[in-house]
Amino acid sequence: MVAYLAMIAATVLAFLWIRGEGESLVDQGRGAVAVAEAAALAEPSVLARVLLAMAVITACARLSGLAFQHLLAQPPVMGEIVAGLLLGPSVLGALVPGACEWLLPASAAPSLGIVAKLGVVLFMFLVGLEFDVRLLRGSTHATLAVAHASIAFPFVLGAALALVLYPLYSNAGVDFTVFALFLGVSMSVTAFPVLARILTDRKMQGTRLGVTALACAAVGDASAWCLLAFVSGVARARLDGAWLTLGLVVAFVVAMALVVRPLAARFAAREETRTGDVSATSLAAIFVLLLLSAAATEAMGIHALFGAFLFGAAMPHEGRLAAQVRVRLEDVVVVLLLPLFFAFTGMRTELSLLHTQDDWAFAGLCIVVATIGKILGTSVAARAAGMGGRDAGALGILMNTRGLMELIVLNVGLEMGVLSPSLFAMLVLMALVTTFMTTPLLALVMPRARRA
């Protein structure tokens, strides 16, 4: 015991001696730390800012989602979008100036954006894992026809709307052709992830209508992204970008169907012969291929979420491997990561740019044109393809869901200088209203008992 206490005392005395010698030293290289640098060191780290923002967004999104679900009979995803708007400059920034910058400073925004995008990529993989292609056998041509009709009709109406909006809301130097093309594309987009969330929340993702809606949205949005690439090429006087993107997407889909799908089936069959949980090595292989698939479509110029969805669709949907992947991913993705995607995008959207009554009137016109274009174009094409009247109407309502994929497209137009800030705000409002109306209209066309 005496030796132990002596060792502790000697250690303390040795440290005190070292400390005394060290405090007398002068840093020959840097000198005293600058006051500004010291202040910067005292600031919270980017990681702390991101974690704080994630905590606030997750809590607000959950509370808002529950409120929308139980009080307004809307799927929770609608509440998550509203939570993002409440935390953004439109509400929180207006009520408490500087609060948005404190909650999400410029230094932390890129990191939070990457986490949010990763969340939606993982979610679309889970949606693809639920995608049963057997329900579409015998209706592939009809699905393609409906998907492209849901683009063509609203595209024409959007281009016609440009005749009214171009003299009032175009930026100086923007050619009418580019303006009309981009407005047509903005009316044609369907929000693939938001549509998937609505179907999942209402337990419709496994029905024939739900699968058809997802397939139409997938085909339609892939075409819309190619069209967006074409419009960007026209704006930048480069017409080869759209054709290259289309060729790469076709080759990628063929590779998924003919190469990845058989290999994934063999991999899943091998896992069925084993006992216990799926190994960490097997999960790592799945995640590596998932990330490579998402990176491939992102590099093609469409979006990473389509690569994630296609890889999920290429995997077997039944069996031990698929079940355990769902169990391990679903809660974290849906509860933590996916709300970040909706909230982060909403936090960057400012709706206070609409000032005059004319602005609001034209915003209402955009909503009417977008709604008529999507619902009517999709429904008529679905009826012509042999779908029943009620199902065709429900499909049109589902395809009218635009959500935050529309906001991504609008941000591209804003960055290119095609959209003015006022028109950008109008189209953001259009995207939100058309998404919010999906659930009540769907409840009218497809009663709950019929959907069940």
C-alpha cells in the first residue's frame, strides 16, 4: 500500500515539474494564438451543428407527421414536409430572425444534405425490394403508354402556360424556347420518393394499383430526367447530353435485368441454405452493390435514387435475405434519415417571395394547369389501356404527386437562371399543393374498404 501511494505521489510530482517547465516555454513557430483563431476554436464543431439539426428535425418531423396522420388524415410524410417549411425561412426565419442560421449554419448545411440524400437512397432501395414485377406481367406496354402520357399532356399544357408567364416572370436574356421547355418539364414531374411514401403509409405498395403507380412514376421520371437533360443542353447549346443519358439508362436497365438479377437470385438462394442471421459480409456485399448502382445512375445524370430502386427491384423479394435486410434498415431509414431529406429541402424553400395579388393568382393558375395536366392525361391514357374508371382516376391522382422531386427540378432551373425567384416560389407552392391534395382525392376515388 505504501509503495502504491508513493508511486501516485511520484507521478503527481513529476507531472507538476513537467508542467512548470512547459509553462515557461515560448512557441517559436506560431507565437500566440490569434484572437480570431481562438474565437473560431471556441465555436461548436460542424459535427455538433449537424447532430443538433438532426435532433431538431427528427423531433419536429415526428410530431408534425403524427399530427397530420391523426388530425388531418394525411400520411405522415405530409407532416414531415410541413415541418421542414416551419423550420425554414418562411416561418421560423420570419418569426425569429437569425434562428434558421443558428439551427442550420452554412458550414453544416452541406453535411446535413449528404446525410439526407443518403436516407432517400436507402429508402428507395427498400421500395425496390418490395417491388413485385410479376404484377406487371402482361401490362408492360400499357404501363409505358400511361407513363409517357402522364408526361406528354402536362408538358404541352406547361409549354402553353409559358405564353402567359414569359412576358411577366422570365429573367432577362432567357430565350422563350428554353423557358417553355423548362416550364413543360416542371409540370411533368412525379415525386417518386413521396409517392412511394404515400403508398407505403397507406399500405398500397403491394397492390396492383400501387405497383403500377410506382412503375409509371419510375418510367415517367426517368424520361423526365432525360428531358431535363435535353432542356439543359438546349440552354447551354449542347444537344448531345440527353441522347447520351438515354442510352446509358437503357444499357443500365438491361444490365440490371440480364446480369444483376440472376446473380442476386443465386446469392439469395445460397443464403437460404444457411442458418442464423445473415452475415455481416453478405450485408456488406449488398450495400456495396447498392451504393455502386446509385452512384452509376447519379453519374448518368438522372438521380441516385433510381439506381437504388432498380437494384432493390433486381433482388429477390421473398426469403430470408430480403426479410432481414428490411428489418435491419427500415426503422432507421424511415424514422431518422428520410425525414431529413424532406425537412432539409423544405428548409431551403422560401415561400414569402409572393407579394402581390397577381402573383398569387398566377400561382393558382400554375396549380390548376399542373393538376389538370397530370390527372387528365394519366386517367385518359389508363382508360385507353383497359384500366377501370375508378382505378384510372386513382392512378391520375397518384401521378399528380410532385413533392420534392419537383423542388429539385426547380432548383436546377433557378441555378440555370431560367426561372425568376417569383416564378420559382409559385412553382414550389404548386408542388406542395398538388402533393397535399393526393390523399383526400384518393380517399374519394378509392374508399378505404376498397383499398383494403
